[in-house]
Amino acid sequence: MLAVGLWGLHRGGMWRDEAVTYQVARRTVPQIWRLLHGVDAVHGLYYLLMHVVLAVAPGRPGEVDLRLPSVCAAAATAALVAALGTRLGRPRVGLWAGLMYAVTPLVGHYAQEGRSYALVAAGATGATLLFVRAADERATGGETGGETRGEAEDGTGGETGSGTGGERRAWWWYGAVLGVTCWLHEFAVLLLLAHAGTLALARSSGRVWRGWGCAAGGVVLSLLPMVVVSHAQSAQLAWLREPDLETAQELLRQYLGPTDGVYWACLALGLLGLTRLVGRRGEVTLAAVALPLAVLPPVALMLASQLTPLYVDRYVLYALTGAPLLVALGADRVAGVLGRLWSHGSAATPRSPALTLAGVLALVLAFTHQVPLLRQDRVPTTRPDDLGAVAEAAARALRPGDPVLYLPAHARGTELAYPADFKGTRDVALAEPAAVSGTLYGSEVGAGTLRRRLAGVDEVWAVMEKYALVSGYRPRLATERAKLAVLNQQFVLREEMVIDRIALRLYVRPIRGGLG
């Protein structure tokens, strides 16, 4: 996973969400704190973490420094997936599950994003491992194929301690890790639904339910301040639409592998992994952990989004960890059958290294089959936009002292992420810089002041979103409407460069009585 994450990590440009992380994390802590009162409270802890990361980065921090925490978090998640598979299954199940997680293209995508989602996945998987240790503390018996739970957990009987005190400590650690994870992104709280589903499938005792309930209650209570503040900022999600059946099918493909061959093979193995969903009373099986983890958080968010759209696949990236566990468990079932045939019907549990190696080679084959997708994902144009390319174009075209207009205001994100490429230019509409004003993109002057400022210039560069060029576009804010009106009424377009979703345009004032 570390190798996949580091491969092509420097794409040559940030897209807008990464650019927000970069410019916010480079502010002072008081400035970040002020920003969170108005916007992006849900990412507050992540911004503070990235503030520390960029502060200790050698030299001038760049894109690689921004993405390295996500790479490391993805590697940690792969290791935790392997640990879950080993604890509840057998070592080869853990090995296969961890490797499958590492080669899944969706994982590789977010391992290279300067956002919080890979860290949330690591925290959620760590919390799930702690949950298993606490919930399965009193269970006895094995998972499959003759390997007993005692064998799978040999030497770990004292991990959670004995008696009520040990159980309390186990649940306390679970609640603490999940609570911090939820503060990295509040939708990680849906992991509680998955863990409740696991307890139901395990038919856990009232004592285990009470321990989990206390930990879950603590997580929810600790998250309430975040919920209150982020609810007031919910306008940030106004661009989302209700998910449908096609959305669910697309997510399933992303979980199991986007190419047909890999997808159908993994789907078949995943279904086969459900054959032992329920074990003995109180026993937490691997399938009982993996199925609710993969299904309940995304389904709950999709259902809630029918009332208020909230769903984006990256918000439930952590749920993906359930899929490789089910697939690896199904592959272990197949390996068990093959092993018994190999040993001429012996009832002994197959432990042949050749079967383990065959599974690894199958994953290598799946990886090579999906390498074109992984390679394509490392090209900047596969992101929604490439602010680095826009900044390079601006650096070639703009001269010191040139007036620049950003339409709408969030188009200023390019300049905030790459200030060196706009050095010496004059931001016509800016009233207060972003860091000083406690906003993401700065506060702007009123419409009247903007008109007076533009009255004194003969040419102006406009950095514009493509949708602002569409006929009939009418901004909500008066200053944005004034920008558009002045450009259309008092200037003519002389030059244009369009890069992804952003246009760089030079407007000049016509010469009275002469040619424009």
C-alpha cells in the first residue's frame, strides 16, 4: 500500500479541495479557529493536524507533503485490515485482505488526496479492531476450517485484561479512537451502526451491549458540538443530489474492483464469504464484522440523503474495508475445498503455503489488470480541476501590476494555492485577505467600490469558472453581478485560455471612436 501510494504522488498540481487544505493549513492556529466558526468545521481537526505537518516539513511545503499523511494512513489501514482478517480468520485471510485493500483503485485514489478521508478510514478500521477485541473477549471457539479461536489469538488472552476493569479499558479505548475519528469527519459516526449490526449477528450478551452502549454514547455526546456547528454550515453541501440505485451499484463496483473480471470474481467470493455469518452465541465472526461494515454506513447515508442530500462516496470510504475481508474469507473457503481435494479428502485443515501463494498471485494478477486505471488516476486531469495548470498559465500571461478579477470569489483558490505565480498582480475585488477575514477565499468590496476600481483600468485579467461564461448566468451576490456586468458592458474579450473548469480571460476597454 505504501508503494502504491508513493507511486506518482507528485501529480504536478492540486485540485480545489486539496488547495483549500493547503492554504488553510498554512494559516496560524487562531486564524484556522476563526475560519471554523463560519465554514468547514467538519474538517477542523484535520486542518489543525495538517498545520503541524506542513509546519515541520523541510523547506517550502508542497503537494507531496500535503499528501504524505494520506499515504501513511492508507498503509496503516491495509495493515489493520490484515490484522482483522488474521484475528478473526487465519493469517492467509489477513494477508489476502490487506493486499486486496492495497490494490483497490478507489483506495489508491484517496491515498493520494490531501484530504481527511484516508485518515478517517485508518481511524475507523483501528476502532473496529478495538471493538472486536472488546466484544469478542468472552467468546470461545474458532472461525473456520478447524482453526480455533484459541489458535488465532494464541498469546493474546490478556490484551483486554480480565474482569470488568479490563472490559472497561477495552471499551474506553474503542470510544476514544472512534471519537477522534468522528472529529476528523462526523459521518464516521455511522460506524456505530455497523458495530451494532455485528453485535446483533453475534447475539452478544447484555454485558457486551452495555459496554458498547456506554462507549457509543460517549462518542455521540462528544460529537454534539460538531453536529450543531456543521448543521449551521450545511449550505456547503447544497451541490449534492439524491443518490439512486445506480449510485449504489457504482459504489459496489468501486469496492470490489471497477474492471469486469475483477468485479465478478470478487463478488462471487464475497458472497461465498457469507456462508458463516453467524457463529456460536457471543462469537464475533469475520463475516459478522465485514458485512455490516461494508453495507450499513453507506446504505444509511444514502437513505438519509433521500430527505437531505448528504451522500458522497468519499464520506464512507472507511466502509470499503469490509469488502476485502469478505472476499478474502470467500477465497479461504475455496482454498479449504481445494486443500482437502489436494490431500485426498483428509479432514485436516489445509495449511499449504502453495494455496497462500496462489491467492497472492491472483491478487498480483488483479493488480496488473487494473494498473491502467491506477496510472490514469495519477494524471492531474482525472481530478475535477487542475489548479497547478491554471497557475502556470497565469504565470506566463500575467505581469506585475496587472489587475485580476476572480469570478466567482472561490476562483481565487488558484492564487491562494500558488501565490508565487500571481506575485505582483492586483486583486481588484479583494477587501480583506482570506486568512485575515476568517473566510476560505477572502472578503470582497461592495458593488459600488468595485465599479469605481474598475473604472480606472483599461484591461483586466479574469479568472473565471466555466459556468460563469454560460449565457443567463446570474450570480446571487451583488458584487459578483457587478463583476459580470462591468466586464460585459465596458470591456471586450481579447484573449482566452480554458483549462479544465477554469477560464483565464483578458478583457480590454474599447478605444472610443476607434478599434477595440
